[in-house]
Amino acid sequence: MKDIDGKTALVTGAGSGIGRASARRFAEEGANVVVADVVEETGRETVELIEDAGGDATFVEVDVSEFASVERMVDVAVETYGTLDFAHNNAGILTGFTETTDITEEQWDRLLDINLKGIWACMRAELPVMEAQGSGAIVNTASEAGLVGMGGLSSYSASKHGVVGLTKSVALEYAGRGVRVNAIAPGPTKTNIQSSFLGSDDSSLLSRLKTALELVRMAIRTMRADFDTSAMRDVPMGRIAEAEEMAGVVAFLCSSDASYITGHTLPVDGGQAAD
Ligand code: NAD
């Protein structure tokens, strides 16, 4: 990838899944990486993985739903590496499949605070640094659920549609100021996000059971797809993505190969958006 080597990349939610893959990919491309996550243990594991492979990484504990915490994260990035060239604002949560009328105000606020306010908070802290240095590229993690509705996931889908709109609007504000802003919309990807919502305290037992059932259905559809791709209607390519397949696209969008791309949400979904 062009022009990532020697730069500084910040990745939120980098202790797991897509964020970890993205952090490792930035390091492979030669960037210094700020690994940010609310869970210290897994974040430090990502740093170790990068260092074991010969890269340079620093862990910062952050809760993206708290603006003061996000400001501190960006300060640490700049203090440690002197610049902030790329940001992958990726941290997010998914709660169980829940009817809209069963979502509590507390569940709604928590999900929107992390998935949508968190992306705004990150950009609010990152943009002045990038503007001051005259260049920067931001990639936000949206979702296929940010492009189409998903029954049972209305709060998640609303948060991710919000990320898509926020990405477009901020890209327009900064198009003439040296900062590009894009998003990816992953389709189903092998990560820990399922276990995070299965284990969440505020999920009702019924919600957890519905979620477990949906996961079993998804697994069955995937297994069938090995024999007959058309059986897995959800993903035309007939398989779930690897996190590394998201990371490559994030690196591309940050690289100067994507120098004329801003304001877009790129589906990385095995063909789902085309169906
Ligand atoms: P994951 O659970 O494996 O990783 C999410 C990471 O975010 C975890 O390390 C977690 O500790 C961190 N995190 C959670 N809340 C945080 C907070 N408040 N502050 C900082 N960090 C926090 O899940 P993943 O699948 O890698 O998810 C990454 C992103 O991808 C999310 O935004 C998710 O909505 C999106 N996404 C995932 C899929 C999928 O199928 N896995 C599909 C579409 C979109």
C-alpha cells in the first residue's frame, strides 16, 4: 500500500476482531500503531502480536463513549509518535436480537453512545490534529446494517446508518482541508462480537435465547453453503469474512492509492449489497 510506511495509525477496538486485524495490517505496512481499546488485557495482546512481528505499537485504554477519554487517547498518540496520519474508528458493540418495543432506554443509549457518539467523539478529537498537519485519512466502521434495515437489530442498524451519514457529512466539511473520511460496511465477519452480546449483562434471557437461535440459523446456513452456495441467501459468496479481509480495505482507504476517495461507505460483504 502506498504511503503508509513510517506513518502513525490509531485503531479503536483494536483488542479484538476487525480492529486487531487492522492494527496488525497497519504495522505490516510499516506504520506505528496506537492500539486503543476499553479492555486492557486484549489491547496489550495486540501490541505483543505486533511487537513479536517486529512492529511498533502502543496501547491506550479508551472508552469511546467518553469524550475526555477519547481526547486523552489522541493526545497519547501525538505525544508518542508526533503525528496522527490515519484513524480507524472501529470500536462497536452489538446487543442481542430484540424487538424494537422491547429495547430499554438504557440499552438504546449505551449502544448509540458507543457505536455512533463514539465515532463522532473520535473524529472530533482527530480532525484538528490532521487538519493542522495538512493531511490525514479516517476510516469508520459502519456495517451492512448501516445500508439496509435489519429486523431485530433496529438500534444497531440506526447507529450504523448514523455512521454512514456522519462519514459523508464530515468528508464534505474536510474535503478541501487535506483530510479524507470514508467508512467500511462489513458483512458477517468472524470475530468475538457475538460473544460480547451473548454475555452482556443487560440482555434479557429471552433476548439471549433469540440471539443464540439466530446464530445457530446463521451457522446452519453457512454449513449448507459449503454444498450449495445459493442456500446462503444472505451472502452471495457463501461464506463469512475473515477480519483480515476488512483490514486490507481499511489500509487501502488510508493509503494514497485512495487519494481521490472521500465520503464513501464501501461494502465489504461478499456481494450482499448487490443482492
Ligand atoms: P469484536 O467484539 O471482536 O471487537 C470489538 C472491540 O471493540 C473489542 O475489543 C471491544 O473491547 C472494543 N470495544 C467495545 N466497546 C468499546 C468502547 N466503549 N471503547 C473502546 N473499545 C470498545 O467485534 P468486531 O466484529 O471486530 O467489531 C468491530 C466493528 O465492526 C464494530 O463496530 C462492529 O459493529 C463492526 N461490524 C462487525 C461485523 C461482524 O460480523 N463481526 C459486521 C459488521 C460490522
